Amino acid sequence: MEFAVLGFSSQQTIEPFVERVCLHQTRPFDNLYRFGYRVVGTDTIVAAIEIPARLLEEVSSNLRLSCRLSPDGNVMPESSFHSDNRASSTGTRTGPLPLDQLMRATLAPQNLRMEEATIADLTTLLQRLEDSANLVKEALAHCIDKTKRQLG
């Protein structure tokens, strides 16, 4: 499927954006959020939609984000919507992410700088990973023992 956008060439790249739009001479709760795509490095908007801030804030207050770790080491983001004591799953927003890939991204030098990671932070992370590895080893040993008992 192709879309033609006036004044947009195929050599230009676009990026997603979100911004709060404060309307003049209105009450603060009448403001909007604008979601869309614009040409990288410019203010040229390719496509956008505006949603009242009040509506978005009401919906987002009921949205719960979490993740779970699968037994094979994939981190899977999940979300659910809670309303009137009911919960409904909105499904996984992205595919599973292998734990080692998540660690590689977390420990990239630019991320460590941005997060202002300290030696204490990294020491704590290492200890938690070692504790987690020991839990996996214990679970694996239990599974192996159980399999041996079933076969023998």
C-alpha cells in the first residue's frame, strides 16, 4: 500500500511523536494530546490525530502495564485495562524480547550514561542476576531429577 503525502519525498524519514497541545483561552482540561508522525529533524507533520487530554488521562489511569518472564528467558510486555473492578487484557503490545538482548540494551554505554548507573547499581544488578541464575539451576536440577525418576 502506498500513500502520497504532499511535500514529502521518499528519501525523507519520519518519526513518531506525541505532544501536549495547550489551547489558548481555554480551561486546562480542554487541552489536547497530538499523536503522529513528522519528518525527522523538522516540525513538518506528516500525519496526526488529536485526543482530548481529559479523555486520554482518564483511560490511561485504568491501564496497567507489566511484563512477565517466560521459562526460556523472554521478557514479554503485557497490558490490561481495569474498570469497575473488571480487568480485560489488551494483549501483548510487542513480541517477546530475549532476556540477554534486554541486558545487552540495558548495559549499552549510552544507556548506562543516560541512566547515570553507578557501581552500586551494577553490583546490585549482578547480584540479582546471580541469584536468578541459581534459581534456574535449582529448577533445572529438579526437572532432571524428576525425569530420571520417571524413566528409572
